[in-house]
Amino acid sequence: MHDIRAIRENPAQFDADLARRGLAPLSSEVLALDERRRGAILAAETAQAAQNAAAKEVGAAKAKGDEAEFERLRTLVAEKKSEVAALQAEAATLDAELRDKLLTIPNSPLAEVPEGADEAGNVEIRRWGTPRAFDFAPKEHYALSAVGAAMDFETAAKLSGARFVVLKSGVARVHRALAQFMLDLHVSEHDLTETITPVLVRAEAMLGTGQLPKFAEDSYETTNGWWLIPTSEVTLTNMVAGEVWDEAALPCRMTAHTNCFRSEAGSAGKDTSGMLRQHQFEKVEMVTICHPDQALAEHERMTTCAEAVLERLGLPYRRIVLCTGDMGFGAQKTHDLEVWLPGQNTYREISSVSTCGQFQARRMNGRFKPAAGGKPDFVATLNGSGLAVGRCLIAVLENGQEEDGSVTLPAALHPYLGGKTRLVDGKLV
């Protein structure tokens, strides 16, 4: 959420940042609402002061035996009390209106973020690995004979409908191995703290990280008001919600492996083949909570943590910096990692790593106490996939496919597979 004081101090910059995201100016609307709110607060405080002054005089008039003055002042106090209540209610309503408005406005991009209207404006930073040259036409993951019936979309459709999958046998074990490998790498080498969190959260948690109110249609709400998390960014980041941490506790770097749930309402008709885009999927998430001055360094660090997973698995990828028009709602700057999928003959997103500055922390009131003293300040928050497990499975299957229909599995996974190295007809061998 934006700082209203910053908008007051520099409305032109606020509008310029919105323009870079392709949005119309909003400073006039926001500041007009803020002015009405501040006016109502001042009027309520003035009426409260008049009420308090009259209340003090009531006793004095009673003591003097001045019945007429006593009655006048008592009536005045009663009138002021009603006036104060009405003005306080108006101020509270306007305060809620301003907050609701600010909650719908996306974060301001950093100056270094390239400008662009959509994904065409994204900029490739670098590539790692060389896509394999096949002596045959590579297939997409769901068409591989090595997968066989171990990737079962028909049964999943019977159970749940479209965009679900049942994984069995060797494919299920490779999927599990990938998640374990990612967690072990992040914990043992990247110094992230492994965390197990709920997948059901209150609406306040979704609001804090920016999924609500904007992306309500892309998420699932239960009948009793809980929300299924679209990513454990929600739970991990909200660890600091309503808290004031000591600066010495920063940076706090966490990772979690969870099921994630997205209705994909905004992506109807996209990537419906195979398991590239599912309503339920697993992800190893990374979240960092840090001092605002450390945010950009942590962004680079977190990106390299995600890249390390791909490199250990031998999967070619490229790093992209998203342009202003393609960046997520809460992000100041985002790196996407796109893995090479030979079955599609293209790179596809497998990780998105974003720094959000103090945007999320302001929504959830997450602060830290400076070691040098002074008022608590808002922390900075970052999040990133490290990685999407299902998409990583797709990349392993497609890049490791052989002409005889088998899949050669990355050496990094062999210890997690009991020494098995290949996938044939859905089974490990």
C-alpha cells in the first residue's frame, strides 16, 4: 500500500509512476479523499474539545447554584456529544474509503525497471546452458511414453474436473524428489529456514500480500471465510504482520513447500494441455523480510538461489527483468526465470522473484525497530519461486527424453530416487 504522506509531498511523482504502469493519474482523487478525511478528523477533534470544555463548566455552574447556566451547559454537552459521535463516524468512514482506495493501487516500479506495455517490453538479462540438440522431434511432457499412465488426467478430471492431474509411480516419486532436492539446497547451502505453514488463511493475510481485493476471482474462498493460498508467500510474509521486530533479526530468509491453489479465472483458455497450468500445484517458495536498504541486494541473492536449482538440474534457462506493464501488482522489480522446454521449443516461466519494498509491510503493518534507535519503520519484503515443482517436473521430463521413449534423469536427483537414473513407462529404473 502507498504512503499517503508520500503522495501529499510529491503527487506528480505518484502519477508518473502510475503512468509507467499504463494507468491514469490518481493523485487528485486520492488527495481529495484524504482532505475530506482530515477535515472530518479536525472537526471531530474541535467538537470534542468544545464538549470537554463545556463538561468542566457544568460542575462550576452547579456549584454556584446557577441553574439556568447549568441547564444550558448540560444541553450543550449533550449536543456536542452527538456531534462528536457523528463526526467521528464520518471520519472513520472516510478513513476506510481512503484505505480501500489505496489498497487497489499497484506498487510503484523502481526507476531501473524497463518501461513497456506488456511482456513484449521485458528485457532478457542473460542465459545459462545450451538447449540440447535432439536427433528426433522432442515431445511435450504429457505425450512421452516414459510418462505413460503415471500422469493421469482422465482420473483427475473424474475426481475434480479440468486442470488437475493424478501422478503415480515413478513420475510421482520424481515430483517428490524435486521438492526435497529444492528444500535441501535452500536450507543447507542458501541458509533459508525451512517452514511448514497452513494452506488456509484469513482474508487479512491475503489482503496483506495483495491477493485481495484485486485477485479475489483468481483464488478460492471457503464457505466459512478462509482462503486457500495461491502461494506460501502469503503465509511466510505475514509472519511479520502486526509485529515490530528487532533490526538484529533481519534479514529473515524462509522457504516452504506447500500445495497452492489458483482458480485461474483470468487465464481461461491458456495452457490447457498437460500440467503446465493447474488449479492445484506444489511450489517451493522463498520469502525474505529485511531492512529496506538491503532489498535490492536480497533480490539479487534470491534470484541466484532459484537459478542454482536449475543449474544443478542441468536445465537451460534465461533471466528476464519484467517491464512496468508486465510486473505484478505488489512488485517494485521482478526477475522471471524461464526454463527451456524442447517440447514447446521455447522458454517458459518457472520462477518469478520480486522485491516489493515496503508496499506489503505497510498493508500488514509489519515493522522493525532500528538498532540505532528512533521510530519503528516498515520492513521490506521479497518473494520468489524456488521453484514451481510441477513446471520443474515438466522441464526434467522434456529435456531428458530419449528417442527410445525413456527419460534420463538429472544426477542431482539420483540420491533421492534410490539410485535410479531413468524413467521408463512410468517407472523408475
